[in-house]
Amino acid sequence: MSAMLKGVRVVEFAHMVMGPTTGLVLADLGADVIKVEPAPDGDNTRRLGGSGAGFFAMMNRNKRSVAVDLKSEGGRAFVLSLLADADVLVENFRPGAMEKLGLGPAALATLHPKLIYCSCKGFLPGPYDHRVALDEVVQMMGGLAYMTGLPGKPMRAGSSVNDIMGGMFGAIGILAALHERHATGRGRHIQAGLFENNVLLMAQHMAQFAVSGKEAPPMSERMVAWPIYDIFDVSDGQVFVGVVTDTQWRVFCEAFGLEALMAHPDLGTQELRRAARGWVIPMVAERLSDLTKASLMARCEELGLPFAPIARPVELFDDPHLNAEGGLLPVTLPDGSVAKLPNIPLSIDGRRPVLRHDLPRVGQHGAEVARELGLSEAQIAALQEAGALM
């Protein structure tokens, strides 16, 4: 898989999550992604703490780093030279920032008509497109926080879902434009939007209202569509179990000593069982409460029933499935320790992407990339002496 996009050069002007996710997907699939960072300190995301402490480590493997002073004449000339040989540009800076640097899509389309330019923004064109957005912002205004929280208590989802998914849509748009360019010879300006991504996540609830006339309540208060679709307390923790078909209902009742429920005249159909959840679920919960997590999950797996432990993110490092076939890739952190971090969720012909480049140091590949562009050692030294290139 590391050769699938071999020969595609991507220049990334991005920080935080959304833009780097677009670059990550392309890099893991084999593209040469060159991350342009501000000299001398590099991407500010490297220094984030708190909930942002893992952003750089997760989103920047398989990339090369050049650190450039874009406000200097030499730095800007270097970047223009780099873009002249590039297939794709990815950026996620605030509206107008790239234009001020002379690197906006209109200017570069004139200089490099084959360049595919991807802008990862808060909003697609429209009345909101001048606003600065964050995942939190669009979750609040796009209905996700309402659907995630308790009634009257909106809550953001427990991940940067729009940043990550929005970045993936940026990569999808780029791949479509690369395919089209084979026929047309021309690039495109791709835009991916956080807000619009969030609205897509809410599409099922919008469609539910359009079809039924009933507004979806928050997920904590939703009307479950199946007889059993719940988290159950067991002797040593919690397990989610789903029973979603007539066949599964019979199998579940027989396996866990609930034959009386299977034979009950008021529980003969899915709709009747769903309507009876108020008294059925407590009976099921009592029956399962003495089991251990391991025994309940083993039985469900044997029976082909949907189930899941209630895992914390830290527990995923040791997940046997993730560790078996390249689901986690070893990345060296700045302190020298190694962390196993998630691969992109793709397998092609049974193979997963591999680690080609560890996390780059700030400007680690500046001289290497400059040589590839044909600069002499004297020219490289002059750029470095001037602080235009690290």
C-alpha cells in the first residue's frame, strides 16, 4: 500500500487536526508529503498540552518536514520552487491567510495550473465562510452536541470527529481530482468544511424527521429501534449487548435461561418486544448481572450476537485485534519513547499501510528536499544562514 500514491508530491501547510489528517491519509497511502512548518520553531501543534498533546504525534507520521520563513524572500522563493514540482497543496489556515502570503488558490492556479489545491476550512462558501471554526463550534451549531448530551445539557463528542472526518473528505476530493487530471491536465480547488461535515453526521436525524415527522431526541433519550440494545452491569464491569433480529432473540433467550420471555404472548414480534422494553430490560439485566465480562462476551461471540466491552482509549494499546495485523504503528515521540498509534482504517488486498517515515523533527528534511529541487550546497547554506530554511 505504501506504493499506491508513489510519485504524488503533496505540500502541506497545516496544523492542528483537519489539514494534517488529509496529509496523513495521503502519506499512509504512499504520497510524498512535505510538511512546511514556520522557521525556526515549527508547527505550534508540537507544543500543545492538555487534550491537544497527542495531535502532532498522531497526524504527522510518514511526512517530511521543512521549516521555512515564508516572510523572507528566500523562503518564499523556496516554497514556490517546491510547489512547481508538486501535485497537491493542503492548507487549513484561517480564511485569507494563504492569500496574504501570495499562496492563495487563484494565484497558484495561474502559476501552476496542474496543482490540486485543497483548503480545509470551518465552512464551505456561504454566509459563514469568513468565520473561524473549531470542532467544538460546529458540534454546537450543527446538532451533534445536542444529540450527544443529556436533554438541556449539550455535550461535545469524545473525539475531534469533524476535524478527522473532514480531513478525510479533503483526501477523497484530492483523489478524485487526481483521477480527473489524467484526462484534463488541470488541477482543482478542493474545499472541505467542518460545519458541513457535521451536518452530514446529522443527516440521519434530519431524514428521520423528514420521513416520520418526529424530531430525534438526544441519544440518551432516544427510542431504541430494537428489543435489546443496551449496556448491562455484570459482576466485574459493563458490557453492551444487542439483539436485533427474531433469530437473535430466540438464540439469546435460549442461551441465557430466558425461555419464559421467548414464549410470552406479548413478545411475539420485534415491535411488541420493543414496546415492552420497560419491563423486559430489567429482567434481562438481572439475569446477566452475575456473569463476568469475559463469560458474557465469550458466550455472545459464540452465538454470533453483537457485543462490546466498554473500553477506555488507553486500553486500546493492548487490544489483540489492533496488535495482530498492523492496526497500530510504532511512532517515536520527541522524548525518545515509542508509542503504538492507530493506523488509518484501510486494508487493501489484506495489507495495511506501513511506517515509512517516523515523526519528523522540525525542518529535518530541509536540505534533503532542497537538493531534490536542484539547489546547490552553496545555495542551501545561504538559505540556512539567512534563516529562510532550516
